[in-house]
Amino acid sequence: MTQTIKLPTQTTLLPALAVAGTIISWSASFAAIGISLRELEPLPMASVRFALASFLALGWLLWQRQFRFPTRDLFVILICGVLGIAAYNMLLNLGQASVSAGAASFIVNTQPLFMVGLAVVFLKERFSAWAWCGALLALSGVAVIASGQPGGLVFGAGTILIVGAAASAATYSVLQRPLLARHNPLSVTAAVVLAGTVALCPWLPAGLEQLAAASQATVGAVVFLAVAPAAIGQSCWTYALKHFGAARAGQFLYLIPPCAMFFAWAGLGETPETRTLLGGALALGGVLAVNTLGRR
């Protein structure tokens, strides 16, 4: 009896590719930032990166012919651009100037903790005992990672700046949720990118000057950051969210720190320290506990 082999259908293949595109592009961004910071200053680098990304964002809005948003939504988009694009990338770039790419990926992945905290404060959601235990475990992991980084957890040190980046990203994620229900998600993302680019404009002249004098490797890293994480990664993430739902899709993000460490090793020659691995395991375990046991 001959058995028929069933090939993966488009229904299962495209979501898998979307998840893979998200994980790979976002994981590689930490190493690309590290490469860019060798010749560009943190804030000018963020500005020129999103100036390039804004061309793709503007092209999308022109193609969709979506130029206007209601006034209330436009105000939220502006805030999201300042927090999710400008503040997040400024803090992350400044932090990565002294913190390794692998360590930064673990610290940024505490973003769900801040999202839960915002839900408790503003949405009056309950925070169970398991959730509190998970939060403490994750924060202890960040402290372990910070102990091996310059400045540790001192105010203004790289670790604290990256924690601030995670908090900015969490606030941005919470604020944009209502927008995604009323508008095309990719159009919202494009508008947010444009808003963030405007906020970063004061550093654009310096960014362009430094990029013109940079090596091909640095230019390539900046172009990669403008195209892959911002355009391809965000588009893939939107598709994954639509197919899997937020709860299930969010679990895939736990793959980013291990993948980011691989890219940091391959691209920057960073060998993870024992404290980074231990702290990363604690941080991921804590975030996972908050988003599983903590929701029961």
C-alpha cells in the first residue's frame, strides 16, 4: 500500500517563516548595533538608521494611500514614536556602548515584566504570588548580568539604560494595542517609525557625517538595522501575531537572547561569560513564570 506524503501547506509554512524572520532579524540586531557603535556615536547612529527606515515606512503609507489618522490616534502615534522608536533606541544604543550584545538581549527581554506592571497599575489587573516570584527571579537575573558589566546597576550605567529601553518598549506596546484594532497594523508601524524618526532628527546631521566617513562594514550594519529588524522583522511579527495570537506568539520571543548570543559570538567575537549565562537563565525563567504560572 502506497502512502501519500503530505507537504507543508501555505497555512502552516507562512506562519513558521514569519516567526523565523522575526527571531533571526531581531536577534541579529544586537550584534549589528555593536558593529555600528565601533565608528558611530549612539544617538547619531539611531537617527541615521531610522532616517533610512523612514523611506520604507513612507513608501508603505503611500502604497496603502493611508495619510490621515483621527486626531486622538495621531496623538498616540506620536507618543509611541517617541517612546518605542526614539527613546528605546537611544537608551539601547547608549547602553550597548558598554554592555555586550548578548547581555543586552537578555536585559531587554524583561520587557514583558514592565507590561504586566503597567497592566496592574493602569488596568487594575491582579498580580498573583507566582507572578511576583517570577518578577523577582527575572530582576535577580538582570542583577547577575549587571555584575559582570561596566558600572553594574549604578544609575546611568549601561545596564540601567537598557532596562529603561525595555520599559519604553513595554509602554509603547501597551499604548499601541488599541490602534492595531482600528487600523492596519503595518500602517500603524509605519506611522510610528516616521514619528520616531522626527524625534531623532536633531542627531541626523552628525549621523550622516559619521556614516560618510565609516567603513563598508559599518555602513552595511546600519543599512541592515534599517531594513531587517525595522521593516522585515516587524512585518513578520505582525503576521505571526495575527496567526498565533499575542499569548502564543509571545512565547517565541524567548528564543531571541540565545540566538542573539550566537550572532554576537559570530559577528563580534563575544564569548558569553558564566554570569551572563546564569543571569540570562534566571531572567528568562522569571519572565516565563510571569507569563505562564503568573496568569493562572
